[in-house]
Amino acid sequence: TRILTVAGAQLGPIQKSEGRDVAVGRMVRLMERAHQRGAQVVVYPELALTTFFPRWYEEDISNADNWYETALPSNETAPLFEAARKYNIAFHLGYAEKTPDGRRFNTAAFVDPSGEIVLKYRKIHLPGHKEYEPRRQVQHLEKRYFEVGDLGFPVVRAPVAGVDVNVGMLICNDRRWPEAWRELGLQQVELVMLGYNTPSINQDRKGFEAHHLRVLHSHLSIQAGCYQNACFGVGVAKAGVEDDHELFGHSIIANPQGEMIAQATTWDDELIVADCNLDQCALGRSTIFNFAAHRRPEHYGRITGQ
Ligand code: CDT
């Protein structure tokens, strides 16, 4: 059997005034605890190194440069890479990326214990809006701060602690789109890592949405994605109150049956750990979701507009 022990490292709030050193210190401590609990992979949230900055409007985007990473590792993120080497642990990190030619993406990297980036993904489903919207109580400016990702939905077969595993990534809002999961499923993904920053309240103010439904929809999306694509999923939140703005936690690990096998219970830094038997992906894949036998793409033309 191929068993991978996976940790989701939920982060409590990071305030606007806090530097990367604070976040990285907390993340290194979580990695140490993940190692103590036998984890071989640790998954951090979306935009893990800073506060969820798309809530803050900057007219001139260059004033937002301090939120972005131009290199990985950098002096500030190096302790994370050092800890990964020390504990022989792979990690998934969400961060804001600014490329050498000035492009900006909401990115996640999967890094092996030697520090090599083995897979990179740039968020495709960017929620929110591009311009300041006065009617909103809180802005959600992801369309201002990021371009739509240009890497598609890649999956790689990567050795993790001696186990070969098909890994893929989604970022936050992507989890709500079955097309994104299916792109990964079609590549036989076994482990989907995804970080999120989701406000507890729908700030669009176009209708009332009860608090508890926000969490339900997050779980529903992750659990359905795992079931329908016969894979494990690790959904990891940034949680709690950042400068008066509440993000719900409720990080989970789900199995290929769609069951929740671990769930966070706080809005703080918290580790959730599960043994993932990757061989469990075979059942769905060879029966009800045997794509080769049962999918009917010739009838799905509307989905891609072809
Ligand atoms: N970060 C992120 O993608 N958050 C969104 C909130 C949508 S509200 C504009 C999410 O789907 O969880």
C-alpha cells in the first residue's frame, strides 16, 4: 500500500502590519509539529505569507509590490526551505508572485524536501473585481492584483518520501468549479492541495447568504471534487480576524469517497493530519468514475464552447 501522511497547516490571521518573518516563523513551527506527527507533506494556505491583501485597494499597483514574492526562496522565506530539508518534508506554499517581466499571479508551489520546486500552479478562477466598488463593505480585488493563471491545471507524478504520487493544485475559488477538478482528475491526480482565504460574509451584498452556508459550500465543493475524481484533497484555510475582517477556517482533508477525514476546529494556527492510502483512489477510478468507460465528452460541447 502507498500511504502518505499529509498535514494541512491552517494559519490563523496575519495582520496587515505583520511582516513575513512573523508568518514564516509560525509556518516553521507548524512544520516542526507536522514532522513530529509523522507527516511527509505539509500544505499551507493561499497567499500564506501575508494578510489577504486583495481586500486593500491601491490605485497604483506598484504600491502593492511589497505583497509579492519576486524569488522563491528569498531571504525571508529561506527558513521554510531549511526546515523542509531538516525534517525531510515536502510542502505546498501559496504566495503572490511577481515575475521578472512584471506579471502578477496568485500562485502555489509544491516544493520537495531538497528545496526544488517540482510543480507550480497559477490560480485560474480569480473571484472579485478589478476596480474599487463603493457599495461593497470590503473589497475583493483579485482581478486587479492578478492575471488569470497561464499554466493550465498541471499534474506531476512526484516522489514523496519514497512514494510516487500524482499531485495537483487548486487555489481557493477554483475549488468551486467542477471543471477545474475534472482537469486534474483526467490526469489521474491522487492528491489535490488547495489553500483558501474565504471571508465569512458574502460582501457582494446582492442578497443574504447565511454564515453557515459559506462553510457548507466550501466543504461540499472539496468533498464532491474528491469523490467525482477519486482523489484525496487537502483544503487549508487562512482563518480568523484580519484587521476586523473575518475569514472562516474549517480546513479539511477529504478522501476519494468524499468523506471528511480531518477537520480543523479553531480559527488559529492548527495542524490537521491524515494518513492517505493512495490505493483508495483505484476503486472510484476503475468503477463508477472510470472515465474511459463512462464519460461522454461528445455531449459536453457547451462546457468548452466548442
Ligand atoms: N480567495 C478566494 O478565492 N476567495 C473566494 C471568495 C469569493 S468572494 C469574492 C472564495 O471563493 O472562497
